[in-house]
Amino acid sequence: MPRRKQARRTDVKDMRSILRLTYEQGLSVRAVSERLKLSKTTVSSYVLRAREVGLTGWPLPPGYDDDAAIERLVFRRVGRPPQDLDEPDWPVIAQEIKRKGVTLVLLWPEYRAAHPNGYGYTWFCDRFLAFQRRTHVSFRNRHEAGAVMQTDYAGHTVPLVDPVTGEITEAQIFVAVLGPSPSRSQWRA
């Protein structure tokens, strides 16, 4: 059985090459990956890290001639805990998320804008769910199978176009659901 080829270790020179090929020559992640013999994941993660710290063009801004400076800037957050440990105002976030179209994906960047060295997205989501579990009371509504119909309107309104006149009318989607059917143990009774 042939031995698996060992991945070559990347360094700051690779980072410079990736940025040069991406921004100066406009190559895609795949093209840069093939040219430098690096994985596409490595190339895209380096481009993302550079973009996050503001390196979005070529040549690099003055002061980034030193490899150590680039490495400190781009890889400073690896393995380090966040410096800003302030938690978001969870009750305010709970109110915001009730609004139509608002998600944690939209709320997290607002938190990060106020706390640039704060927690990451996964922590943000986990802590919000823990907050919800502590504050929201839940009630399990037990009923006979098929005895209760639950109804609601789903999501945003949708445009309906009249094929004859071309008139656009907004419509809501009405959803009705019957409870689950009885299990086999209930049939025997």
C-alpha cells in the first residue's frame, strides 16, 4: 500500500504568496491552491484571516515587511482566550430575536462591534440558548391524537402574481396541523 504524502508545513512566506496571487493576480482559491500545492482549505482560511484583520490588497501596507509582524497580526487569536469577557445583554437580545427576520447570525456581529476582543459566534449561540432555557417556561400540552388542530401563519408574506393582469398581491401562508396519530399501544385499548 502506498504511503500517504505528508502535508507540507505552511509559513508566512506562503501567506504572502497567497495574498499576492489572490489580490494582485485575482486568482481563485482553487487556482492559488494548485499553484502553491496547498489545500483549498488552507488557502481560504488564510485569505479569511487576512481579511478579518484588514489585509485586503496587494502590496501589503507599510509596516508589514517583517514576517513576524504579519504572523502576530494574522494569527494572534489562535489558542488565546478572548480579552473582553463582558457578556451581552441577554434580555435585550431575546427581545430582538423575536422580531421578524432577526437571527443570532445578525446579532452576533453587533456584539462583536461593541466588543472586538469578545467571544466567538459558537460561544454566543451556546450562552444565548442557556439563557433561554433558564428564563423561558415551557409547557407540554398533552392531548388525544387527532383531537386538536394547531394553526398559525408561517413566516413572511409571499407575493402572488395574477397571470392575466400581472397584479401583485401579498398573501400569508396558513398552516394547520393535527396532533400525531395514536401509537400501536393506544390501538389495543
